[in-house]
Amino acid sequence: LPLNGGKGPAATEALRNGSLDFTRVYGTFFSHVARWIRALGGPMADIEDIAQEVFLVVRRRLPEFDGENLVGWLYKITRYTVRDHRRRAWFRHVLSGRRDIDLDDMPHSQDGPAAQLDRKEAQRVLHEMLSRMSDKRRTAFVLFEIEGYSGEEIALMEDIPVSTVWTRLYHARRDFLGLVNKHQTREKIGP
Amino acid sequence: MMKRLLEQTDSRDPLISRAGRIIGSAQPNAPSDAMRRRVLALVVRERQPFASRRGWLARPAAIGAVLLATTAAAASFHSREGWLPRAYRVAIERVRTAGTAVQSDAHLAARPTTVDEHAGPTPAETALDAHLEAALMTDAEFAAASVIAGREADASIDLAAPPVEARVSRGASRAKTRRASASATWDDGAGTVVAAMAMLRRQHDAAKAGQLIEDYLRAHPEGALCEEAMALAVEAASARGDARESRRFAARYERVFPNGRFREALRPGDSH
């Protein structure tokens, strides 16, 4: 099931002939769900936990899926799961402690310390800017600019018209460039 | 078709070029195969993620238990009594109050004595002393000191040192600290009798002793040490040289305790 085939007849047919089982959905969409989680604002360190929660829901609810828009259905589950996760994140981290090290984000040996530092600093600036944008614009922006989804794919996921996606992207880019401009001005002035 | 900022890092517009470089620092999120396998294994086993599986029940319970224990320890330290010892204290006091009379009956009944203020401690005084000091020894000095300092009210609060409690407590000083700070809710006036005895025998202040005895008899007309208090009253009156008052207390003693153990010693003919 390719991402653009998760809607309409393909998914409905797969559901009807029994080929739309959980293992197949998981194998096809796990990487997408992981990318959506980050785009929706899920912490990098918790991506694995959130993905697990998402697919627990998927496994439980898959028999109830109507076959209309598999991508949109998965994206909606991911969005609600990330939202719930973010809501209880503070309380949960206070109680259970937090795994700060992402096992898949360990430093690569080919990167020198200076390169790593530059990259980390750029990521920090990027996250700071993204955190100042509205949820809808940020999500569209990250999905398009960072995760590389097309406008049509985003429309499919969000279950909205493509024109709405372009509008959100337009405003998101304007906001982002404004933030970059402010950052540059601050850098010139100095601390 | 909108072009991505990431593809415009070489743009002539420095702002767009800079924005493209910033976005380029964040790589697309590509989960590893190891993560994919881990999550699938956990989902197939229908296990909740670590944080939501353990954190929501175990840790709040542990934190609550720690808070509760800390609060209890602080309260116990603050009051210097603790919660269970207070219950034990009440029970022990009740046993002691009942046991004092039995004890005194046992070793005083066979000791007829006389009251003679000029010839040193008489057998009656000795018996009374022995009885009271056996029960209240550890607090006698404290009571006397309190009375001397003019703190009769404090002295009468709870100076009784139950022998049972004295054996139970881990140290005399600690027990005394607790007794001194305890409330007067279980006071039976024994401290007043002890104070009167100390005042009469050690400070030789018969007037003050008589006043304390009267206070005790007024507050506890049927107290556990009523008999001893009346005997002390006769002795105090004799020490003051008030023969009339001495006879009056002796007659009252005869009337209240016709078979009392100090009856022989307190006969009007024996006292001064």
C-alpha cells in the first residue's frame, strides 16, 4: 500500500479481500507514522513510545476501519496520540523520569565534534523557530519542508483540500522567514 | 508548484538561503529497522509503552508513601510523642493508676506508724514516702523545683511517673521530657501530692504543703491518693503547730477511711 494508494478503492479492496492485516499496515506505514510524530511535535526521545501507542490503537481498531482513507485514518490516530502524549508529558516525565538519549540518534563516528556542534546548534535554532509557529502551519511546514511530503500527500493525510495545504504552507513559510530574519538581526547585534 | 526551502540554499536571497541551511540541519526522520522490530514486538505482545505502563500507578504510589512517611515522621518529631506511644501512654496510665493502690496496699498495710515531726521521719512518714516515691520518684525533684519556682500549675500537670511506664521507656530523661511536655488530659493530681510531700519533707514548708494538699483534695475528692493526701494534711498541720487543724483532718480521715492503713498513726493522741 503506497501512501497515495491508501485511499479509496485500493484500501477498500484490500480490506475486503482480507489483505489489509495489521502486519501489512505496520510494515507499510511505520516509517510514515514515525515521521508524522515528529512533524506533529512529538519529542524525539519519545517517538518509539508514541509509535507503539499508535499501533496499539491501530491493531485494536483496524477491524472497525471503514476503508475510506487509510492514510488519513492513521494520521488522525497519530495526531490524537501525540496530542495526548504532549498533554501528559510533563506530569509523566516528572513521575517516571525521561530517557534523554535516543538510541537511534547516537553520534556517528564520521562526524567530527565541530560538525556535530554546528548541526546541534542549527537544530536548536530550528526547533526554537518551529515552536513559535501555530500547530497547523508548523505541521504542514515540517511535513513539506523537512519530511519531504508533497502537498497532495499532506492533503490526503490531513483529509483537507490541497489548496488549504498550500495556503497553510504559504503562511508558514512567511512566518518562518520572519523568524529567520529576527534571528539574523539578533546575531548581528550580538548577545 | 512550491519549491522547498531546502532546495534553495544557493538562492540569491540571503534570507531564503539561510532558511534553507537551517532546515537542512534537520534530517528527515528515518526510523531504524531495530526500532521497527522493537515496536512491533511490543505491539504484538500488546504491552503498553514503558512510561504509561509503570509510571502511572507505581510511582505515584511510591511518592505518596514517601510523603506520608515524611509527614508522619515530622509530626512525630514535632510533638515528641509519636502516635502509637500516645495510645500506649493512656493505657499505661490507666494500669498504673489502678496498680498504685494495689501496690500501696501490699507493702503498707502491715506497717502501723506514728507521726512525730521533731523526731525525724516516723514509720508512717517512711511508709508514705516509700509508697509515693516508689510510684513517683523520678518526678519528685522536678515537682519540688516547679513548686519552688512558683509554678504550681505546671507541677500539677502530669508529674506522675508510672512505674510501668518507667520500665517501658528507653531512658529516664527521655521519659521525663515526654511527661513534661505531655498535656494534662490524663492528670490525676498525683503530682500535687508529690509536690506537697517534697515541700513538707525537704523544704520544710508546711504551709505550702498544706495548701497543695487542700488543692488536691478539692480537685480530686475521690482521687487515688486521697488517703495519702489526708495523712499528709494531718502531718502538715502538725508541722505548722495547728493542733486543731490536725485533729480535724485526722477525724476526717477516720470518717472516710475507718479501716485506713494510717489510722493508728494518725490518732489524735499520737499527733502534736
